[in-house]
Amino acid sequence: MLVITTQDGSHTLFNETLNEFYHSDKGAIQESKHVFVKDGLNYFSQSPIRIFEVGFGTGLNALLTMLEAEKQNLSIYYETIELHPLVIETIKELNYTQQLGYEFCYGPYHTLHLVRWNEEHQINKHFSFKKINSSLLTYTPQPSCFELIYFDAFSPEQQPEMWTKEVFRKMFDALVRNGILVTYCSKVSVQQAMKEAGFTIDKLPGAPGKREMLRAHKK
């Protein structure tokens, strides 16, 4: 696993097996903020908010959400799924807390990776956290449970099995009515799979380096 510095100064990882970055090489932090915080979390005006994340990876999305919860005085339950967890030695190489200017969250960021799997943990008064060590292909989230889904799997080119109508139907069923799913990917085939699963699609401006992203609604 190679640590790469992206264009905004923040790190990403390069998965040599999949030949793909964990985050955009145009800017890891700015991509996560744009897709998941600005057009996902900030879509909601009040809490509590229950979030399901597909692809825990580096934990960057969870870290940014935890910081935003504290900043906006939100109450968030955050559940994430990851089949291949990163080792803590790799996580310690990443510069997210330094780049964000929040040295105090260095410990809590590592805590996200160190806490036991498949159990709920109260990280701070704003942020409750559970990570599932499994594949989304075999795991089914609790139905009608989540207001928001962060869909951050590797790309359809590398993981086509993650971007199917069947997977998005699981996501649709996991959302409450008027819940949303956000993702960086806007491929036509992905839009079609989402629509066939029952979603209504909004195409939004993408993060730097991408023309569009998607926000899918369960109405």
C-alpha cells in the first residue's frame, strides 16, 4: 500500500492490487468534504442522524463527519462496513489531522481504527461508531434505519459487483423515507442501477477533477 500526497496536500493510499487510489489524487480531503459532508451530511438541518458508510478504508469520511458533528453540535450514529481493514501502521502514516489543523483529534482518529469490530462505541458525546468487518455482498444493513448513506466503494471499473441494482436495493431498503445516498461516481450505468432500485437521482457538481457526483433520494 503506497502513501501518496494529493494536490491539496493530504494523503491518499494507492491499492496496487486494484490499481486504484482510495481517494482522489486531485485532493483527498477536499473530495471527502465535497461529496460526503457538503452534499451529504449538510443536507440535513437537525440531528440525530444515522449514517451508513460503504467502505471505511482510511477512515477519512468518518473523521470529517466526527469533526463536523462537534462543530455543528450534532448527534450522529455512524456505521461503516469494510472487508479488508488497513493496518494501524499504515494509518499512522496519513496526515489528515495535521492537514485539517486538528491535532487534538489525532487520538480519536486512531481510535476509530483500533476499537473492536462489530460493536458500538461512543467516541465522544457527539459521535457513536460501529464498524462491520464484512462484505456488503453478504451483509444486509438494518432496514429503514439510516437517514444518510456514504457510498464510497472502489470504482465500478475495479469493483463492478458493488454497483449493481441488487446492492443499491439493499441501500434503498436501509434508508428511512426521504433518506439520501451520496457518491462520487456518476456513471450512466450507476444511475440506471440506482433508478431500477427505486431511487430518484440528482446530478450535482463533482469534486475537483470530476464533472458530476450523485445524490440519490428515497421518496
